[in-house]
Amino acid sequence: MELVEREAPLALLTALAAQARGGHGRAVLVSGPVAAGKSVLAHNFADRAPGLGLLALTALGSEDERHLPLGVMRQLVDGAPLDPGDRARAVALIEDGGLAARQRDTAAPVDSGIVHGLCAVLLDLAERRPLYLAVDDVEQADPASLTCLAYLARRLNSARVLAVFTHSGHGCDTDFRFGADLLRQPHCHRVEVTQLSPAGVRRLIAQHLGETVADARSADWHAASGGNPLLVEALVRDHLGGDEAGPRYREAVLSCLRRGRPDLARALSGYAVLGTLDDLEGLDALTGLGPSRTTEAVHALIAGGLLTMDGFRHDAAREAVTGAIEAADLARLHARAAVLAHERGAGTGTIADHLLRAGAPADGGAPTEPWALPALEDAAGHALRDGAAGRAVDCLRLARLICADPDRRARLTAALIRAEWSVNPGVSGGRLGELVEAHRTGRLRGADALTLVRALLWHGRFDQAQEVLGRLAASGRPTDPETATELQITRRRLRHSYPTFLAALGPRPAAGRPPTHSVSADRRLQAVSALAAVLAEGPHPEAVGAAQRVLHGTRPDEPSTETVESALLALTYGGRAERASAWCDVFLDGAPARRLPGRQARLGAVRAEAALRRGDLVDARRYASEALATLPAISWGVTVGAPLSTLILATTAMGRYDEAQAHLDHRVPEAMAETRYGMLYLHARARFGLATGHLEMALEDLRRCGATLRRWGMDTPGLIPWRTDAAEVYLGLGRPDDARRMLEEQAALFPVTPNRVRGAATRVLAGAGAPAHRPALLRRAAELLQSDDGDRYELALAFADLARAYRTLGEFRRAAAAERRAVIVAADCHAEALVRGLALESPTAVPARPDGGDGLTEAERRVAAMAAVGCSNREIAEGLHVTVSTVEQHLTRTYRKLRISRRADLPPLLGGPALGDLTEAHRR
């Protein structure tokens, strides 16, 4: 025997063929991993055999044909050029052997006469013409054929035969008797075909793709293939097709399994389920192969280039193997793996992984043993603590499916709703009826019932929420810490978002905070308490400080979105919008928020509201739009009023009235009117009415909003400065006395308000006073609005009003300076309507860019600049005191000089977007 390098086997066979022709027959056992090139070697030499003076006879062993006695011998005989007598004799012997096997145990030895007769036919043929006999996958041959082949091999020394047998294994496996007996023969050689080395992979790639690709890909492709030629060639074909480890690679992986013994497929399927080779005992228990066969199969898979000790060589290989397993078989494997994991004391996370992959019991999947349910619940709890709400949802959904106890199922459903909240609050709507019924029958109590209340309120099912709240109030004060804490949280949540239902919980308990059952619950209680205090008492320093402490102590993967959301809103409504924006960015940029749509959307809505209160209209519009796009409108329930109102207010301030109207046309739940979100929406609608001249309608909305907020005890300008807006409406209606009355009332009721609220009120108050007093008030408003908690959009309005006040007093130089500042700030905010208004009131407020070598005259440049910010031809004509025809002529010449054909092309050609361009021009 001898071990031959990969490049030498053909040369060895050629030399052995010469010996066989001379009457010294030889046998060769070609062994090696699956798809390493054994069959290719045998077949390639079959093509060469005629040129070397040998007649090639080939056969293939197959697992599917092992039950056919003498099947492989039949293949050899069928391919042999026998005379009619010899063929008839051989066929008769094969049929006799098959008949005898059917009449007795097929495992019994074949009759020696049949063996001698068949081998004599082949040896007689070899006397006339030297033979090349090749049997591929000989280990899969039927036992009777193996007996004949062994008989033949023992008589080769003086025969003109070269016999080659390929065998998928390393050398000779101990349970493969044919190979062991063959290798004891002195005239037998062994060729072990190994996988390609890195240099061999490189050469193979270079043959197909060239040296450059070989240099770039050889290392990665050797790692992905283990040197298996079939896999390397598949990677080459994928590359030619524009893929990397694509369909041809996946098919090659499956081809390796089909070519190998069934044990390999079973072992690899088991590994795909377990995901580790560290525990061969567990793999054996899962597959049922037995220890030695399991070990042998794993070694063969590693040698075949499919696995390493660390796992699959490529993710595409894992996908191919997993995808090839029937869904029902894969479910059963995972179910069995879950049982084994439990029996061997694995962690609940591992058990839950297998249960989830096994699926529902109806699919033949997850087992329903008593331990399965607690394992899923425990895994869900760990997932929530780790910020993996999606996994928790999956565990709890499966737990509900396998739970037969109605009481426990109700508790699981409540836990599922809590877990779903960060993913998508809308998906829980279909289960609320089940929980309401469970509460009516007494199966849902305590903190779980409060979870139901929260979900019912979110979805606007207020009658059912009222019913559950009534039963909770009638049940008396809870004694367990968890329910007591949740009751306090619910009371404060009702206080700041659903005040109408606060009375349904009965009288307020004695002062003091109940004992909490966890740090997380305590933070949530502090956050909702801070928000409730800010909305009831204004920018309360203690509440604002508590909100900041909560945020400092909260991880980005905090399970409860409500904790972060409430604290951020407390800062926003408490006059700390800039800090709220910074904190929003911290929590929005974290991975937990990015993988949880519900959390992302809700925090995005808060970010939008904070941006709006800082006068950052672009960010307000962007974040609100993203929030509504991230979470379907139906999933928002009554809370849709928050992002929608921000979007309406931002687009209105930007002068995008058609867009704002489209948002107002969005259908909202009727129940929203009984919530804080409804008041935000009502305020936004009023601001749109004020901006578009529907003053009476705006005033009615503001009155309704104010009356409701007063009734709820949430009448604070930090939330909705409805009196300021009403005063502005009164000014538009020519009722300055009513405007002053509203502002004086607000100042008396709320002596401490955020600077943005005070600044806006001062601006409107100036409009209600005598012209001579307006500049001082407006300058004071500007100072307030430029502070850290100011409002850039309101600041632009204050400068615009200041310019008008100076112009009224004849102080045109100061008016021009105020106009320039108004345009700078308005352009920075993208308040397009305000810029257009300033352009109409005073054309010099919108400067043309300096001559940029485009050939425009000063008049043409002035007309183009006003057109670029949206002024119509008639408005430009009135502003510049020229005719419409003159404006048209100027624009026609401008288009020709700038080589454009329409008005929309003006802003970029004048040096950038119109508003940003104006800002830069004024700064110069």
C-alpha cells in the first residue's frame, strides 16, 4: 500500500494498467472524503483506458439498490462485450442468485457456485482483452456483489485486470470488511484522495477565472470549501453568475450529502439543530446513530469540507442544509432537542430556542410537557431584562399556545401585551376581548388587570376600560407591592393622558409612594409622576429634576418605553425641550430602539414634539413623519394625536398648508377627544385655522381645548398655550381688549412658565398695545425666545413684528435691521410662509445675491429672488411697484440668461436652496 499525493493518482493507475496488461492484475482502493474527487479519478481513467489497451467496465454502488442481490455485478455484466453464451450463463447466474436471496434471508452468503461462475465470466473475458473494472461507492454495493468482488480481487495476481474501487472514508473504516480484506492483498494499492490545499484551490480558481481573481479569492474560498473541489468549482460558477456563495454553492453542499452515506445527512441535520460539535453525546442522542457512527460521521463531514469544529464553513451551507430538511422533520428534531436539553439540565434560553423552532404543537412541534411552559416564561423574562422584547414576544406567544390552564393563559396574555408594547402596540387589539372576559370571570386580577386597562385606553375602548376600572376600585386597595405600584402608575397615567377616567379608580390613596417590587418599576413610577406633576402644576423644578434623574439612571435597553417617554415629555412640557432632544437622541440611536418599531416610533414622536418647541420645524416634521411611517396608524390608537398634531403644527409654520390640510384630513379615533392627545390635535387644528384665516373656527377650537384642560386640571401653558393663541386670534378679529384679557389671565394664573411661553405671550401682547409701546415689548420677547429654552420660530415672528412696529413708527433703518434678522431666523427654520410674507411687505427684506457673473441686471436679480421664495408675479409687481408685464419680461430674460425653463429651477441656480441662500446673504 502507498499514500499518493493528489497530483500522482493518474500516473499510478497508468503504471498499474501496464502491469495488468502483462498479466499481473492489480487492485486499487481509492478512499477519501465525500466529493473530494474519487469518482472523478475513476471516471477520468475510464476515459483513458481504451488508449492504454484496457476495456472499461464501470458500476455504481447505491444505498437505494442495496436490497437488489448482485445488482453491481449485473451492471458490470451488462457493460461487458460477452458472446451470447457467456452472457446467457452470467444472466442465469444473477437471476438464480436473486431468486435464492428472495427465498431466504438476504443477508445470508451467496452460493459459492454463483460467485465462482460470475467471476469466471469476467476472468475469461480478461484473457481475451485486458479489463479496467471500476466500482464507484463500493461501500454501497449489495452484499452479494461485494462477495463476488472480494473473490475476484483474490485472483487478480495472475489476471489481466486493473480493478479500482472508490470508497467514501479515510483509509479503511473498521466496519467496512471488503476494504479491510482488499488491503491485505499484496497486489492491492491504496490511494487516499485529500482535499485541495490552499495552493491547489488557488490553481483551480486561476484555471477558470485568472490569476487576479485567484489572488483575491483563494483564501476565502478555501475557508468556505475546506479544499473540497466540488465546492470550489461551485464558488467559481457562482462568481461567474454574479453571486458569492450563491445557489450553486448551496446545491453543491446538498450534493455532497446525497453522495455520502445517510449517516452524514442525519448527523449534519442534527448539528444544524444543535449548533455545536462540542457535545457528540447529545448529537448521538438526537440522531440515534450510536456513538461510533456519530463520531465517524462528524469526522467525515469535517474532512469533506462542510464543517469545522467551530461550525459550518459558510452561512450559506447552514441555510442549504436547514432548508433541505422537511419542515415537519425539522420541527420534530427541535422538539426532541428541547426534551434532551431539559433532561440534561440546560438553561431555559437553550430550551426555549428549540421550542420556538419546533413551533406550535398542532404542527407536531413544541412538546407540551409540564417543564416547557415555565421554560418559555423564564426565557421571556430574561429577554425583557436584556432589552430583547421581540424574543420575549415569541416565547410568550408560544407559551399561550401550549397552555391549557385558563387562569395561567390569561396571565400569559397580559404578559404578552406588555412585551408587545415596544414592538407594536397595535397587535394586541385582537386579544383584548379575551382578557376582558377573563377579568369578568375573575381569572385576570391585580397588575395584569391594570395592563388590560392600559391597552383598552390606548385602543379607545373606553367603555370596557371603565368597566375594568370600576371592578378594580370595588376590589379594594391591593396588598401586594407589584399591584400597588402598578395601581399608582395607572393613576398617574390617567392623570396625564386620560383624565376623564381618573374618578373610576376611586378616591386617591394616602400620600406616599408604595413599596415597589423592582428598580425598573420604581423608575417608571417616578417618570409618570413627574409628567403628571408638570402637566398639573407647570414647570415644577422637583418634577423636572426627577425626570432628569430617571433618564440618567435608565439604560438605553430599558424594557419599559413608558419610563423614557414619560421622563422626556416631562422635560419637554417643563420648558427643557433642548435637553429632551439630546436625551431623545441617546435613546433613539441605541440598538434596542432601532430593532423595536413601537419604541422607535414613540420616542420619535417625543423627539418631534421637542424639536417643535425649539422652533426646529424641519426636525419636527421629519421625526413626526418617520414615527407615523414606522408604526401603522391603526397601531397608534388614540395616541396618534401626538405625532399628527406635531406634523400639522410644523407644516403650518413652514407654510405648507396643503400638506397640513392633508394631515388634518387623516381619520382619527373619535375616542381621542377624551385624551391629552385629542387636546394636542385640537390645538394644532386651531393653529392651522389661525394661519389660513379661519379665525372663528380657530377660536372655537381653542375655547373647547381650554375648557377641557381646565376641567381636567391640566390647564398649563407648558402643554398648550391656548390663551396666547386665542389672544392672537382676537387680534386678527380686531378685538385687542379681549386679547389683553386672555394674556393677563394667563399671567395671573401662571406666574412661572417656560421662556418660550412667556416670549410668545409678550409678542402677542405687544400687538394688543399702543404702537409706541410695541418695540420694547417685542425686544423683551426676543430676549426670552433666544434663551436656552426659547423657540426659533417664535423668535422669527417676534423680529418680523418688531420690523412692522418700527416701520409703523417711521424708524425705517431699525425696521430693515429687524427684517434682516427675521429673514435669517425664518430661513433657518424653513418658515417659508413667513419669508414670503416679509418679501411682500418689504421687497428689500429679501435680497438678491451679488452678481455671480450670470449677466442678470439688478432689477432681474430682485425679481428672481422674490420668485425663488414663492412670490407670485402679481405679488412681486405690487411689492416692487411695477406692472405684472414688467415682472414677466424680467423673468423671461432671467430664464434665458440662466438657461432654465421654469420657476422651480431658480433657487438652486441662485446659489442654493432659497431659504438657506437668504440666510447666508443676510449674514454677509
